[in-house]
Amino acid sequence: MDGREDMTRTIPEDLEAFFDAHAARMRAELFDFLRIPSVSARAEHRADVERAAEWLAASLRAAGLTAELHATAGHPIVLGEWRQAGAGSPTVLVYGHYDVQPAEPLAGWTSPPFEPTVRDGRVYARGATDDKGQLFLHVKALEGHLATRGELPVNLIFLAEGEEETGSEHLTPFVERHAERLRCDAVVISDSAMFAPGRPALLSSLRGMAYFQIDVEGPATDLHSGTYGGAVVNPAMALARMLATFHDAEGRVAIPGFYDQVRESAELRRQAAELPFDEEGFRQEAGVPALGGEAGLTTLERLWTRPTCEVNGLLSGYTGDGGKTVIPARAMAKVSCRLVAEQDPAEIDRRLRAHVERVKPEGVRVEVRLLAGGRAWLASPGNLYFEAASRAVAATFGREPVVMGDGGSIPVVGDFERILGAPVLLLGFGLPGENAHAPDEWLSLENFELGMRTAAVLWEEVRAAHGRSPREAQ
Amino acid sequence: MDGREDMTRTIPEDLEAFFDAHAARMRAELFDFLRIPSVSARAEHRADVERAAEWLAASLRAAGLTAELHATAGHPIVLGEWRQAGAGSPTVLVYGHYDVQPAEPLAGWTSPPFEPTVRDGRVYARGATDDKGQLFLHVKALEGHLATRGELPVNLIFLAEGEEETGSEHLTPFVERHAERLRCDAVVISDSAMFAPGRPALLSSLRGMAYFQIDVEGPATDLHSGTYGGAVVNPAMALARMLATFHDAEGRVAIPGFYDQVRESAELRRQAAELPFDEEGFRQEAGVPALGGEAGLTTLERLWTRPTCEVNGLLSGYTGDGGKTVIPARAMAKVSCRLVAEQDPAEIDRRLRAHVERVKPEGVRVEVRLLAGGRAWLASPGNLYFEAASRAVAATFGREPVVMGDGGSIPVVGDFERILGAPVLLLGFGLPGENAHAPDEWLSLENFELGMRTAAVLWEEVRAAHGRSPREAQ
């Protein structure tokens, strides 16, 4: 089935009644969570990030799980557990993150980023969709299940970190150190978008990431552009000239060796070709005069199957009103590459450095730093939990999910599969255009409600799928 | 004479005694002037700029001149006068500016920019050399002359504006409107540097200026670089790619037609070739690992005889700590061109716009705005006041000034010559490396003292030169 036919929703009555009765309270709790400015990238929000971790742990305990905070050298990891389903039952790990992106530029927000505000059936707040809303709906799903039935059909591990937006530095070491305790049959992550409103999706791929900062240093201080202009190398111009060598005229990345490890996925290309993608809607969502990118490819191919190299930020010299005639002392660019299978962030780091070394001009010093990296991910084909998730989605949304790629990155997905040996299920309740890393981030409140119900039903379906699995038969 | 021989200093005793006796008070007054943060580019300093104008007018009155403030649509013009030298005496106009550059980046300052601080015989403060210190030494020279002798040997017009650092928008219209009142035999400006410590200089050229802001707009808001990356045009990368087309590999400006109006000056090239320029000292002052610029030229040729195109500032997307994976909604560059004779800023504006129009990519909107413009200047050869200034400098510094080009811009110099029909004398008391537009701006206190004395002696020499001029003989 391709999910084009509407089906009858079949949410169990007891769960539906509970979620319906408690909707206002659950929404108020979500808003409390969103009010905590847990911006992991900013030192001044350190206490807020800690507070968000404690808030989440308390909420897990209120739902009926045990919960612990595990300190790291960065932000704490929250670990919740419910393990009374019995030895024959499957164990599932739900992963998400309670940290959020910085809210800047603040001028872009219609309502303040940490004062959740409802407009047109959406809640607007930093972290609403990425990922507090999608994480919290799992907490509420567990609460609903435990409150109505007194138990879960699976053993449940709830793992949430506070460093996803800054590269998940301490998560993978934590998972490695506690691999025995975290052993499970499947990992479920809700940190992605559906294909379109009313069209839930299971993801078949994610792109990886290599995030760099490039610093160009010239004069010891900003110089008078009359006294020195024309006789020293301008760091801002040097940076622009280097960045301009990162792509060719066709929009392909021109860093030698950049594509060497790219493995083409026929499956992803087929998905990209088959889905009824609304290019004009996507253009309007992005708010751009025209779409662009690598020549000769469709938008979905560009997003799912091809790596990128983007400038995320530029800063140099005088940026205020009017003019100031300086040659800047330094210039900075944030540059990040989205990677596809099998690109290795460490190899991309080497390639980018070698390229910068070749193209950098005399007269300035250039430093390249890799701030974060993670590999791309392809779903392991034919896993039983995909079917379980499809049935859960069909029961709650009245429509089977589409299977599709995604241009984003969740660096730990590959680590989970490698360390825990369990397949990862990416079942997101966001929507395209929710401004995940931009001002006016929002989450559809209807999808928050349906997501809770899907997560509650999912554990029944996982239990049933597990009963049919070869592992159980042994 | 090329000024290489030391000569005896011959400052008149009465003047020397006065300046010596009042040195501490005059320095304290200079520091009061420097404490006023008259940053013309910033709306929040509007009242400070006004206060600086009033302070200067009061100081002119205290010296014995009349003084008026003339309101403009921007910042006020200060006009001081002393006209009792008699009809047979020459009239001289002293011009300068009481506004200053913004102090940012504040982190670069050793002591606060508006708290004048003395270290190693230098006063550190924003505006110390550009131009408050050099303007104020003229006020004190007039005070010294009037206090000791009761009169000046010339009729004196003192004209100071508060918008030099933002393009002198209202000065030229003011000069045009009051051309009759401002009519004079020579204009004297001290807003430039000497060739080296102990080597005063008269300028023979200035570069012009065309200052632009380039804004690139793409998405309506910052976009998630995973969700959209590869399928929309990145405004920051588009800006970098456009800026990279502004020069060729040899460091020449590659904007078609940019050099069409450049007139080569054999005189300037000769001066650049003859002066004993310290390249290594210049490199150390600039604090750069190596000098650079247009291929095949010396540093002085690059600075005095060639136009430039520099990036003065860049801003786009996320510029804080760590990483934020956005495609920026917009990107901005401040770009300014230093011009040489006969380049016309309006023509450069047309050339730059046409070039940007050619190279700008689809998928973004680009806006180019000319923020300020002014033509380059070449000294009219063989004017009598050059000789007068040479004698004044020889008397006070014990050395004749060198005649040299300058890479900076004083846009109104050409306007003065055109409107008032009087030659301009550029006699500066700054030094190379005084950080005019950068943090830790300073002025040599010895040059402040010698500059006062030079300005006081200058009026005697101008009077004497005037006596020998053909105009007087008529």
C-alpha cells in the first residue's frame, strides 16, 4: 500500500478516552517544557539546560518510569526505564533530545521564542518540533498506557540527551559504556517530519554532517582602508575567494575528493521519483524566489541523495549602520557539509583542509576546525518494526506512512545500530515548514495529539511483531 | 631640499613661552574633547555629536574667535571667524571634523575609547589623531597667537563638520550656500599623517571613495540546512561567490571598466620611488604575516597611485559559539573602493552595479547601495602656500616636510578647490600606525605640541608668502 487510501482510525477506546480527558493538562505541561530555554550551544544557558533535564526526569517519574540524570562533561543524559514486561517481551529504546537550537535572530519571531503561543492550531516556540514536542509526546504516550492499563507491552528505555544540537559529543560514549543496560530490540526516534499534512512518514535515510569553522586572520587589528588598502591582503575578501572555490558553476562541490565515498542508492532515487512532491509548495515554504542547487537533479534527489557544502554564518569587520572604512583584522565562516552514505566526516575534514591549504592566499593565516561530525544513515531493509510502525500509524492517522529519505542529520542513529545492534525506526510527527532551526518554529497541535496516540499504539504493535519474529521463535 | 638634513628650530620666543606655560591645561582640554563620544554613524550618539560641536564652538570663542553652530539635516557645522587682519591680508580657512569613527570592536581597546589615557608619550582615545587632536591643535595655535600678540597675521575662517566619517553629506551644500562668506586664499587641513616620526609631510594626493552596501536576500527566514540544503541558493555563498569576482588572480579589480578613468601620475610614481620607505616597518605596523596587493607594484605605488576594492564587513546567519545548521535568510557585505584621479564615484557605482547584475545567481535578490562617494585629489603644482608651510614646518620640526601621496580620502578637498577656488594644503601631524579607524587609536603628544607651534608659525609664513604673490601685486 502506498498510503493514498484513507482508512478507518482504530485507536483503542481506553487510550483515546484518557488522552481526550487529559488533553488540556498535557498541552500545558508541554508548554512548561518549551518555556525552559535549554540552548545547548550557549554557556549562559547551562543552568537552563540542566533544568530541562530535571524537568524531563520528573515528568518520566510522574508517568510511572524510573528516571536518572547521568552527568557528562557537557549536559546531562536523562535515562528513564520501565522493565516489567517480562523476559519474553521485546525491549524498546526511545531516544530524543531536550536541548534546542539558539533562538537568534530574535527579530524574526512573531512571539517570544520561549513563551509558547498558539496560533491557528500550532504552538510556536523554540524546540516545539525539534525536539521537545516530539520527545514529550512519547512521555505522555507512556503515561497514558500505564495509567489506563497498568503496564506496557514492552520493556521501555527512555534516553534523552541535551547536546544533540551541538553534535552529541557525550552520547555515543555513554551508549558504549552502558551498552549492556541499553540493549534492546529496536530504537524509536521521533525527530523528523511527515511527508505532508496528513501524510505520516517513516524515514529510510538521513544525511550525515561535518560542521566546520573557518577563521581567517590578517592584520593585528582592523586597519584604516585608506592607509593600508591595496597593500595588505583583506581577510574578508580572502575568505570570500576561498568559499567561492567550494562549488563549481553547476552547483557541485568542487573540493577534490569530496564525492569519492558517495554510494548511490537506487532505492532512495526510486522513492524520490515516486512521491508526489509539491515543488511550488516547497519553494513557497522556503520563501525563495526560485529553487536551486546541483544541476540536473530534482529537489528530492538533491535533498536525499546528494551531499552539500553550505555557509551557515559569516562575520567580519564592521557590520553596523552606515560605513566604516576598515580592512578587517579577521573573518569567520561557519561551513557545514551534509553527507550521504558512505561519506566519512573525518575524510571530509581532511579533504576540506587540503583544499583550503591549496587555495588560501599568502598574507593571511587560515584555521579550519571540525566542530561536529556524523555519518549518513540508510535504513536496514525489511525490518519487522517498520511493519509495526506502519500499523500503528494507520490506526491513528487513518493512513499508512510513506517511506522516504530525509535531508537532515541525526548523527547518533548510526551509532545506535552499531553499538546496540538494533534497528532504528525514525517515525516523526513534524511537518515541512515548521522552521526547526529558524525563527517562528512551530508544531501542529493536532500532530502532537495524534503522535501521542501513535506512540501508545506502537508498543502493542511492536509486541505483536516481536511475537512473529525469528528471534522470539528461537 | 629633501628634508634629510636637520636644521635649527626657530620658534618665536613669545609663542614658545606661551605654549610651554599652558601645555598642561591645553592637554587637559584636548582630553575633555576626546571624552565626548561623537560617533556620527550611530543614531544613539546624536546628542554626543551635538555636544562636541558646542564644546568646539565654546573653545573657539575662548581662543578669541567668534563662533556659530549651523544646523544641518545631519550634524551641525561649526563656523569660527577672526577677520581683523585687514583687507590687504590673506584669508585662510582651516577645516577639520569633530566627529569620530565608531569605537567597535571594543574588545580591541587596551583602555576605554572615550577615556583618554597616556602611555609612552601617546594619548590613546577614539579621535585622538582622526581628527580631534589635529583639529584642536589649530584652535590652540590661534589662542596662542591671539594671547601673545593680540592679533593674527591673516583673516581666519575655522570650519568644522560632524559628518566626515559618514560621508560629509551636508558640508559641500553648506560651502556652496556660503561661498561668498567662506571665500579665502588657501584652505589648510590637518587630518593626515607624517611620513615617519620626525619626518613631517605635505600631501600631494588623496584617494577618492565609493562606499557600498551589498545585501543578498534568499529565504524568507533562516532555513534548516538539512531540510533545505542543496535545494535552495545559499545567500552567504552567493555573496562570497560574487565578491570573489571583484578581483582577478593578480589582485587587480576585475569589475569591467573599473580602471577606465584612471589617470596615471608620473609625479606620484616618482615620489613613491624616491622616498626611503620602510616596508618591513609598515608590515609590522599592520601586523600582517606578509604584505600583498596588486602584482608588480611597490607598496607606496599600491597606496598612492592605484584604486582598491575592499570588503569592510560581512554578516550572515549564525555567528555565535559552536554550530547552528541554518541556510541564512540574508547576507550583507560592506564594500568600499578607494579611487584615484580621475575616477568618478557615480561611474564606479554604475560599473559595480552592472557587474553584480551580471554575476548574481538566480534564486536570490541582490541590492547594491552607494552609501558615500568622493573623488580623488591631486595638489595643484607650484602653489605659494606649499612653500609657506615648508618654512613653518622647518621652523618647528627642524626639518622640511617631504611631499608625498596618501592612500586615504578627504572627500571635501576637491569640493573646496572647486567652490572656493583656493588651493588646499594638507599638513598632517599624525603618524603611521596610529590606528585611525581601529581600536587603540593614538596621537603622539610631542606631535600635538609641535603641531600647535607649526600652526601658529604657519600664519606668519602665509602672510609673508601672500606678500610675494601675484594676487597681492595686482
